[in-house]
Amino acid sequence: MNLVSPIPPDHRNTFTATEGEFAGWTTWTRDTFESHNGPFWHRLEEDGRIRCAFRVEKKHLNGQQNVHGGCFMTFADYCLFAFARRELQGSGVTVAFNAEFLDAAKEGELVEANGEVTRAGGSLIFLRGLLTSDGRPLLSFSGTIKRVKKRT
């Protein structure tokens, strides 16, 4: 996979795919845990919403040959930050995360996420989202991100 990095200064830790299934999609490289467990991708849709996705690989599966619940939760946490990108405008940490497992996904499936910011306050951003595969709901999730100010 070829990745290119001419990006705005506020997105120094991102790469955008230039070929393949996720050409034009962006991923972050600053989080080694997500990079190792992904790759997870996001892009801005024409309607202004952020959509996230990943293709299920063997490494994402549990002993039952379904996507591991921890993988779904890791991807959903990635999605929280993608959805909050405009409001966050800097660093943040997840302070709350809730998930309801609805269905399983298998190797080869495309898992997508759509979601929204439900409220953005001075230090907290509240969000919710839904993971799906081919329109089938897989995981409903919500979370809260706290903005982190740089220490001087």
C-alpha cells in the first residue's frame, strides 16, 4: 500500500492512501496500538459527515472466526476521534465508552462506521455511532472525549 504525507501542519501524523480499496481515505500514524490493530480509515463525505471503515483480516478474528470484540471496541474508539476531529482541534483522551454488541462480522467483510457529535462543551465532547457491515448493525457505541491542553 502506498501512502503519501503532504498534509496540513495540524495533521502531521496522518497518511492518505493513494491506491487500493482505501485510496483517498486517511489514517493516523500517531497511535501505534491502532496502527498495529488496523489499519483503520476515515474520510470526509460530501454531506460533511465523517465515515470510517476497515476490511476484516485474519488478525481481527477471535477463536470463533468472528471479529474479536476488542477489535470492534478499538475501531469504535478510533471512530470517536474521527467524528470529533472538528470540535476537538487538538489532543484528547477517551473518558467514557459504552458499547452494545449486536452481530458478528467475518473475515473479508467491510466494517463501516457512521456517527455524530451529540454535544461539544468546553472540555468534553459527547458522541455516538454505529458499526455496520453491508447495512447490518454490528455494534452500537457512545463515548466522551476530554480535550487535553498542553502543559507548559
